[in-house]
Amino acid sequence: MKHIGTLALAILMTNLLFAQKVNINSKLTGHKQVIHNLLDLSAANRELHEKTTLGPLTQRVVALRTKDNTLNMMLDSVNFRYTAYHRSFYDYNDMIYAYNYPYNSSPMFNYAGAFTKPQVQYDTMRHWEVNPNTLVYGYYETGYAAYDSRYNMTGFMNLYADSAVYPNTLFANTFNTSNNITKGNWYNWRAGVADSAFKQFFTYNTSNLLTKDSTYEYHSGAWYLVSRSLYTYDGLNNLVRIDNYANDSDTTYLLPLVEKFKYVNTYDANNRLLTVLTSIYDGSTLGDYVKDTFSYTGTYAFHTAWRETQWDAINRYWAPMFNMTKHLNISGQPDTVNIMGFDSLLNSWIPQTMNIVSYNSMSNPDTMKDYEYNFTSFPATPTYTTVYYYDTFRMSLDVTNNCMSTADGWRVYPNPAHSQINVVNDVAMRNNTLILNLTNVLGQKVLGVTTNGQSITSIPTHDLLPGIYVLTINDMQGQMVHHENVVIK
């Protein structure tokens, strides 16, 4: 629910970020050198992997940068370093701002987020942006992450530019055998001393579905319950309701929690999220606030249109707020995203932004151009440009281990295969709707199957050319739950 719950906020925050028309230092020699070194390192890694492994070529993002073309100044940039074969995964749902590779969300307090099931499995992240005090572009923060053997993030440490020695935040997560987070700890640090702390516990049912999470805050020498969320599912295991109870400004931490948010979800015939009705507590009652509606193209798991309305309590109607549409290229990838806002005075939709994305030969985005509407038309040149850099390498291929691995509850056989492969779901996502895709060595999708979580799914492969393919399994929110190499004879 991370991406769903913060979609509108992401738009607003992005507009605020990109609206910073400031005098940024454009002399980026230091950071350009970092990018240059990263690309040199990537080339060396690529040559090494190509010589020593047999797996298919793949890519992971190692850097991205965003430039304000109007002022000819850099706004933001990030680079990542990885260990072994950790990877990155692009998010087609949140194609409304430059960071489609989520990397700076909270590793706690967001159950299905980028850290508990990371989309960028980096070990080190370095981030540059505009200093709001000096209005100079420079180093902002560094993040360090640790994982277990199943790619679960077990630890995360963050240091900002003013903290050369002590971390600003420190996270520690634990997981069960089904790769579900069971406990998270979060500490804020000042000069090496934890001045505030939180911990969160997660509870699951027998189908490994999250049913409750509880958050505690350390205050005046004791732990107090400050938030609790309850999760409800339908017969197909779709999440249909979230009820969040929180401390309503009680400094004694003794009063009962008050329901602050309620989310009610509906789904289409393919178990894809269709609507989200959000209610909030206004100090006296819990009332309707925002309604989000999502639309899809064909059988694609990511939404290709989104509309948001807000409840007008005075005039008693749902007022239109935002409308987003995505255009797909011939490969089924979103290449244009249009966002419109509703002008209540003109009683019409007004264009706000248009993002145009291009992809490289391995189907990864290489450039995003952001055009900001100037109340008359879109400019001829993009207002902002984000460029992505990649490390191309070969995944290690160990057919024996891959075909029998059950560490995350999945088995694939036969492997190598000829006429079909069988995907066995022992534990991991039983009864959940899943999308299984096979991609070739160029990163092109050659086969896709949607399953409602049955224990065995058979995929015909007799029409595929012999070679090495990558099987990826994603849930309906686009989060990858398993991947491995498959050989077709």
C-alpha cells in the first residue's frame, strides 16, 4: 500500500522539489568524476562477469541525476554500490517523478515498501541535492544497507552531511521463514546517543497475510503503544480494508487510540486494485476524504490511468483533483505520462506535467524528460531531465541450485526444460494473484502468465528459442517475490 497511499503526496512533493528555482552551483566536477568512476567500474565489472559466468546479461541502476534545463543547473543525483548479484527493479506504477527506483523510503513503518522487499538492493547509496540553507548543490546523505541471503533488508544506517561520524537514523529488521518482516526497530541519533526510538511488530495469518502491525515509542524511560493498523482481506486474499488507530496528541500516552485513517479498496476481475476510498479523523469523526480510481490496459499489472477526487463537505460532492494517463510503446512499456489538475474556477482539466521516458536495449529507462505546463502550452524543450546509469553484468547460472531452491518457498522444474516449466508455490504467496514473466537475454518479455496463486503453474515453452531466460514473479503491486534463471533446450 505504500505506493497507493502516497501517490498524491508524491505528485505534490515532486512539484515542490522541481519548483525550486534557485542559484545552484553548476560546477559539478566532483560528482561528474564520481559518475565517471562508477561507469569505469561498471565496465570493468561487466568484462569480469562476462569472462567468469554463464548467466544472462542484466542491468542494475548505479546512478541517476536530475537537471533543471531552464536554469542549466543540477537539482539532484544519487549513486549506488552493490555486493555480488544484488539488483534493482523499475516501478511502472509510480512513473510520476524521477525516482522510479525507490531508494529513500523508510525501511520500517511500511510493510510492502522498498526496503522490506527492496527494489534497489544497494549496499551503499550516496545522495547530492540542493542545500535549502545555502542554495548550493552538494553532498546530502549516505545510506548503508545490509541483507540476509533472501534479499530481506535486515539493517539500514543513514548519515547526513552534518554527521560525519554518528548515524542520524539506524534501523534493524527481522524476518520469518516466509520472508515477512516480523519486527522493526528505528532509532534517531544525536552525537551517538539515541534520543528517540520506535519499534514495530507485525502479525500474520496462516496464509502469510499481514493482519496487524503495532508501533511503540520510547518516551521518558518506557515504551508506549502509539499506533496500530488492522488489515482485512476478501476471499481471494485481496486487501480490502486498512484501519489505522493512533495517539491523538495524548502527551500522557494513556488514553485509548483513535481511528485516524481508514482505507477501503475494491478490485477488478483480475484482482488488480480498482479504487481506494480514504477516510480521515477530523478531530471529532472519521469522514470521507479522498477517492482514488485506477485503470489498466489489457492484462498489465501496473495501472495506466489514475484519477483522484476529494470530498467537498460544504457542497457535498466529490470534487475532481488529479488525472493521470500513461501511453504504452510497442513493447508494452509506459513511454509517456500525462498529469492534469482540475481548475474549479474554469471548471476544466488543466495540464500540469508530461513525462516522456525512453528505454535502452535491455528495456531499462535511460532518460526521463519532464515538461512543466506554463499555463499556455508545454515548452519545446524539457523543463527537467533525469538520466539513469547502469552496471551491466551477468547473473551467475547454477541450474542445480536454482531448480531445487526452496529458501523462499518456490521451485521450478524441469530446468533445463523443453516443452514447459512448472512453477511450484510451496509457501511464499499461496492464494495471491501473481504475474509470472519470462524475459530473454536482451531483457525483452517473451512470455507472461497471471495466476491466482495455485500451488503449481505450468508455463508452455515449446515455442521459445533455446537459450537462457529469466523468470520473475511479481505480486499485484509490482513487487518482485522471486526470480531465477531458466534454460530452454
